[in-house]
Amino acid sequence: MIDTRFYHKLSKIRVSELAEKCGFKMIGEGDFEICGISTLKGAVKTDLSFFGNKKYLNDLKETSAGAVIVTERNIDDVPKGTIALVFPNATVGYAKALNILYSKEKYSAHISETAIIHKTARIGSGCCIGNYVVIGENVEIGDNIFIGDHTVIECGCKIGSGGYIRSNVTISHSIIGESVIINSGARLGESGFGIIPTGQSMIYVPQLGRVIVGDRVRIGSNTTIDRGSIEDTVIGNDTIIDNLVQIGHNVTIGNMSIIVAQVGIAGSTKIGNGVLLAGQVGVSGHIEIGDGAIAAAKSGIAGSVKPGQIVGGIPAVDAEIWKRQAAFLKSSVTKKKQTNQ
């Protein structure tokens, strides 16, 4: 059940109209106005659901949903009386439907009386600026931006139009593109780890670069992106960064890459376009990860990765080698146990 205390009521629309807007092929008799979104197991006749994982095949066959988004291969598994909405990728189809049924969060243009905005800052039209927000000298804020409570945007930063910045975010030394989402607690533009031990003391190397964020980037809660030391730290267009990610100084990440939770990327690493780093991957500094590369969860990447290569393990190696290593280790341990018995 979707709680209307947190999400507005869905936009009422008939199944046939939704199918037309989303490009679904509609198979089955009847039509109805969608009143809810639900799981296959919990759905009723006025609900829309989707089948995106083969583990739930029995739930699909027994669902009471009025309509289900499926792929071609599962049309015959849809029960009689349920409309099949056919799309090449059911999960993508579900996302398209949700973007119609539950439109983007709405807010009214408003600047809180408690916000502290420097007189030289430029604020675009249609912005919503929350309680106790601090906006520094010469900051540029584009049109139609939401800035949540207690967020701090320090001097000189620039943020493009259409962004959504949630509460308790701090931004410094940063140039941010359009339609960027930054979730609560994120820190952009803090100083990198520029420490040199001399034997007698620790010498801090001043960090003089910036953070450059492209368009349509999503940055998760409590993620930190350090500014560059001299060159910039750069995040490309349409890249998605999950919660609790650490990105060091001078790192560059290309377009449409995915960085999953608890990844740590050391300084001056170059990551290409369309790269996937799964959860808790650790990446050494001053290496390159090529376009389309994939690193399995908890991989420790100590050297450069070729474009399109899939790696795993600690230290990370090609996925096929990693699988053989794991199988050999398991076999060796099993044999040792049998010998000792």
C-alpha cells in the first residue's frame, strides 16, 4: 500500500490510456481506471502490477491484479481476466508507468524567512528555499530549484536549473549542472586527502580544484565528493551515485555510470562511460577503468581495468579467473576437511 501521507494520490488514468502513453501492447478484454499500484501477491482488480523477476512466477500465475506489465515470454502466464501490458523490459515499463501515475514531487515557489542569502547571490525564478538555508557570496542558483532545510551552499558555487537538493547538504567549490538530485547529508567540494607524512609532522597540501557535476546526475545520501587538488573532480552526465560513496580528489567519472553504495574511489582515478561498480568496491588511485567495465561487489581494484572487462575478487582479476580461483579454493578446503576426518 502506498501511504498518501508521504505520496500524493496517483493520477487517475484508464489502462488503455496508460498503454498508449507508455507504448505497451495491451492484451486482454476490458478496460478500467487504475486505482492503485501493488505487488502481484497483494493486488486487487483495480490495481496495476508488474512481473520483473522469475522468482515470482507463481505469484504472476495467481495474481488478482487488473493489469500486469510483462514481457512477451510471460504473456501465457498472465491469468484469465487480467490484462497483459507487454513491454520489452517489464521493470523499465513499470518505471515509465510510475512516472505517469506519480508525477514529480511538487512544491510552491517560496523562500523561507529564516534563510540567509548573501546580497550578491543570484536566485532564479520558481525556487523553493527551505528553513535555515545558507547561500553564500556570488552563488548562482538556476530556475525551479528546491533546496531543503539546513543546506549550505558556499561562495561562488553555481547550480543549474531544475535541481532538487534535499536537507542538510553542504556544497562548496562546485559547479553543478541541470536537473541534478542531491540527497540529504551529501557533501560536495570538501578538501581531498592531501596529506604528506614527513616523519616529523604531517604536511597538508592545499586543495585548489573544483567539483564539476554534469546534467541529470543523482547523488545519494551521505555521499562525499572531494574537490580536486589542482585539476577538477568530474562527474559526467546521467551518472548515478548511491548512498555512502566516497569519491576522492581529481577522480573523473564518465557519463551514465553507476556507483553503488559504499564504494570508495581513491584520488586521480579515471572511470569511463557506462561503468558499473557494485557495492563496497574499493578502487586504488591513479588507475583507469575503461568504458563499460563491471566490478563485482566487494572487489578490490588495484590496477587498471580494460573497457568492457568484468572483474571480481581481492585483488580484482578477470571474472573467469576469479570464478576458477573461488572454485579451486572451495575444492581445496573440502579435500582438506575430508583428509582430516
